[in-house]
Amino acid sequence: MSFPATRHSLIQRLAVTGAEEDWRQFLEDYWQPVCRFAANWGRLRFEDAEDVGSATFQVVLAGNLLQRWLQQPTAKLRTLLCAVVRKVLANRERVDIGRQRLLRENRELLQELMAVAFDGDEPTSSEPQDAFYAAWAEELITGTLRTLHAELLESGRADQFRVLFGRVCEGLTTAEVADCLGLPATTVENHFKRTKQRLTDLLEQATRRHVAR
């Protein structure tokens, strides 16, 4: 498909007003020839050539190339459009080459990282993973304890949390906790069992929610 001979007056209107009807006429004249030229020059499928065509007209519009061509018409308009197509194709090729290079480099880096991660002879290979899970578990337990603490405070059972804290965090015996809180030892023991079970349930629920997400 050869390039049409577009009227000079149409280009002038596009350069000055850029009316929608004028652009529609311009695209009708040049869309197929530009896409066909891109397909032939770049050895592209026509679908890819249409992407190049879209990019070409965007360059023409954004760069005010029609206005500049009118001021200095040193070549035919089709020569200008062909030059833009070749520039777009060159840019695409450069981007594709860069993308392939990055993929190749990243693939090599990924292979190196995987080799380190699965090297059983490397004593420190599991340390980052262990540190991650340790931090995750710490955050899970801390958040669950906050939830339990708020729940017990709102329900007027603050002593139950104090019992749990004394037994687990302070390492106190049942008798020592009972003496500190002024409660019978049997009450302290019951508080400890119930609160420990509630903490276990909350931890299980939080873990299930995380795994489900």
C-alpha cells in the first residue's frame, strides 16, 4: 500500500486548529500505510505494527511535527512519517535488548541466590529464613497478647492476665502469684489454665488467618 498524496490545506488545518474531523481524515489516509510500512520494515506482525503506528502518531502529535514540517518542508510528508516509524522501531529494539539483558542478568542472579539458599553445606544459608520466621512469630505473639489483654480488661478480668504474666514472664510459682495478688492458690491456678487456653485459641486463630491470606 503506497502513501497517499494528502492535500497541503489539510495539514495546515491540522497544524493550526487540529479539528477532530481533520484528524479523522488524516488517520484514514495514513493509518494503513504507516502500519504496513512498520510491519515490512520491522518484520512485525500486523498487531505489533499497529502499536508502532499508534506510537508514531503520538510522536507526530506530541512533537508538533506537522507544524514544524509546514515551516520547513524539506522533504515529503511521507518521508517524515517513515523516519518517525524507523525511530520508534529503533527505540523498541533498544528497549527489547535492554529488557532481555536485564532478564538474563536477573536470571543469573536468581540462580546464584537459589544455589546459596539450597546449599546444604553452607552453615549460614538458613539464617535469614530463620530470622524472618522468628520476627514473624514474635509479631504474631505480641499482637495476640495485646488482643488478649484488651479482652480481659474490657471484661473486668485483669487479674487473669496478671496471673499469666506472673507465671510465664516473671517465672513465679502459683503460691508467689497468689501472695502478690492476694488470691487463693486454687483461683490463681484456675486463672492460669483458662487464660493459657484462651491465649492458645487466639494464637491458633491468628495463625489460621495469616495462612489463609
